[in-house]
Amino acid sequence: MLHGFTGGPYELTPLAEHLSKRGTVCHVPELPGHDPELLTLGQVQWDDWLSAASEAADDLTRRYGAIDLIGFSMGGLLSAYIANRFPVRKLVLLNAAVYYPSPLRLIKDVARRARSNDWYKWNGKMKKTPWKATLQFIALNKRMRHEIPHVTVPTYIAQGEQDHIIHPKSARFLYSQLRGEKELHLFRDTRHMICLEAEAPELFDSVERFLYKHDER
């Protein structure tokens, strides 16, 4: 399970806990530069994230054979690369970082946050994000987007329609480009942190059904 840019394992922990109750072994690594205070984020390159994800996939496939792969936001881009090179059984993409928001969409979200309690937390996090790291994220986006049309494994796509960071059209782009069996699920009231939103229980049940569909265990 691969987290997003400037985030961490906490973004996927609720889903990991849900799947663990089913008996699933979940591995949620912290990508380079993503210490809690983002102190080292400006010191890493985009291929450091790719190398860390690849090393984790290599370790897990050596231990377990085929694996299921879940990617959130930037982790979704990394997951497309991994799915094209490792024995991945099924792929789950959550608010995958394909397209950025429109300026109007971002302005509306900033206004909403200014009226809410999460404004200071969000603004503080933005100030901690080095500009160099943002450029590396953009570079990763450009390179990984070319991986998407080559993905052939069964894929579950989820998108929060109120996402202020990743434009919801990203999900439809993924659905049109992926070559294998695929499902598209839109969550009307969900923002970017899809595993921490009010509709998360519905998402978790849906992901579980997808992963265990046709499973004889």
C-alpha cells in the first residue's frame, strides 16, 4: 500500500486495518523524505520514491508470490509502474494523482478551509513542503502517466468527487486508458483523504469485495 506526496502510512492505515481483519497481510511503507515533519523531503528525487516502492514490491513478491497493490494519490502513479513489472494480482487506485485541480476548484477549497478548523493544519503542511520536492512530484507525474496504458491487471478505481488536490477527471482518464478488467467507483461527498472521510466504510467494503472476488480461499 503506497501513500501520497507529503503524506505517510496514516493515509492508508484505516483501510489496512479493515483488510487485516479479513486476514490480509498489509505492508504500508513510508516513502523516502516523508518523515512526520517532512524534514528530508527536499533532499530526495522522484526516482527515490520509485526505487523504494520497487524494493518493497520485490521483497513482498519474493516472500508471497503475486501480491495485491493499493496506491493512494502519488502512490497510485507508483503503483502503475509496479504493476507493469512485478507479479501483481489486483490493483486498487485511490484518488490517483493524474490531473491537478482547476484554479476555481482550489480557490473554493481554500475558502472552505479558511472557515473550518483544519485550515491551520493544512496551511502549515503546505509551508513545510519544499518547492524542490513539488518539482520532483511533477516530474514523477509526467513519467508515470505513460505507464497507465500498459496496465493489464484487474483494477479498482476510486475517486472522491470533492477532491481539491486531484481533479476527479483523473478517474475517468484511468478508466479509459487501462487495458485490463476495471471498475470505476465515484464517492460524491469525499475529498482527497479518501480513507479518512465519512464515506470510507463504504469504500473499504467495496475494495474488499473487489480483492476477494473469485477468490476460492
